[in-house]
Amino acid sequence: MNILEKIAQGQPEFSKSEKKVAEVILAAPQSAMHSSIATLAKAADVSEPTVNRFCRRMETKGFPDFKLHLAQCLANGTPYVNRHVEEEDGPDAYTSKIFDSTMAALDVARKHLDINTINKAVDILTQAKKISFFGLGASASVAQDAQNKFFRFNVPVIHFDDVLMQRMSCINSCEGEVVVFISHTGRTKSHVESAELARNNDATVIGITDSASPLARECNLVLSLEVTEDTDMYMPMSSRIAQLVLVDILATGFTLRRGSKFRENLKRVKDGLKESRFSKGMRDH
């Protein structure tokens, strides 16, 4: 975890003064990296010793060492900065914040994704005799998108966003079937219980979720995106986009693994839909 991720995740436990320092750094990490301790303290309206204590809390040796960690973090690409929209933000501010945090979250997710785990997931999905995608809340739309992607792959695929239907489906699952649970927090009780039911019935359970969550413990394989987003307080944004990208990755891997003959079948499906659309050059009259 880089220094900015540590700050973003640690905010709920910070003191009032530490939160002031954190907010200044997260709002402008480049400026903080080039600031003196006096300048940063003034910007945060705290004392210089408070800044030093904050730096040590972040497991650095002091302000110079903290700035070194910050420089390393910024050199590795766009950092994840949890920039919440404030009440006084105008359209320009909240538009920029949402784009910035989403792009940064995708960059973090890309760096944290384990390619070997992706490969295993593609192996499992291509050998499945049936695939189920389950999500609730914001993740339900991701599960529906997954069904739309995998439906054209000539394998039985279902999606439910109803707790009871998910539970009944897992009770009826069996060996050779794959059940994919999509949950940012991995703390939804019904998901954890349904995942246990599916696994007990010898289905293979894949979780797109937090690797340290209760749901992850019930999965045979976990794909963790490591997107830092407090969905207990804020509506899911960046995490949902990262989940959608991961579904695209799995669908692409599935297509490539099945070979050229399979891709020819996909082309036939696509060609069969052409008559349902107006041509690109057509204009309204």
C-alpha cells in the first residue's frame, strides 16, 4: 500500500489535527511533496510538531522521509486519492474529482490484480457447464453486465439480483457449475451464506471482492481489486467501474481461450444483430 492509500484508509482513526494534515496532502500531493514543514503546517492550520507526529504515524522517520515516500508514490503513476465531493463543490470541481478518482482507482486496481489469478479464473469459466453471476445494490448492475457478456458464449448463464433467487440457485448448484459473487465490501450476509451453500454443493465459487472479507473466505478463488472506497457512507462509484473492467477482462480471456472457431461463432451472432440497427450513415428526416 502506498503512502497516499495509507492516508486515505487511515482517516477515520485520525485525530482532528491529523485529519487536517491528511486533507491538505490528499487534496494536493504534488504541492505537499515540494512544501516545507512550516508551509504544510500553515496550510493545515496545525503546528509543525503535529505534522511530524503525523509523518511518524504513517510509519516514516519524519517529514523528510515522508516526502521521499510521497515522491516514490507519485513517480509510480496516478495515486489513488480519495477525493470526496464537498457540499460547496460546483460542476467543474465535482466533475474533475469524479474523473480523477475513477482513473486513479483503475490504475490502483490494475497494479493490484494478480495475473495468475486472472488466468485461473478464465480456466474455471471456460470449463464451466453453467455460470451464475450474483450481485446486490450497485454490484447487481455489474452482474447483469456480466450475464450480457457471457450469454453470447454458448454456455448457460444466469443472473439474479433477488436474495431468495440467489439462495435457491445456490442450493440447486452442483459440481461443474461456477457461481460468481460480486461485492465491493464482501460483508453482505446473504452473499456469504449463499456462497457457502454453493461451495458445499461442490460448485466452484469465485468472488470479485475484498480479499480480507467474510465472502472471500467462502470462495474457491478471489479476484481482489483493492479499490479504496467507503461504500458504507458514499454511493459506489470507482469500485463499480473497476468491477465492470474486470468483467471485460474475464470475457476477453474467455473468448481468446476458446480459439478462432469460437470467435467465428461470435461474429455470426454479431452479424445476426445487424438488421436490428439503423446504418451509421442514416440520418433522421
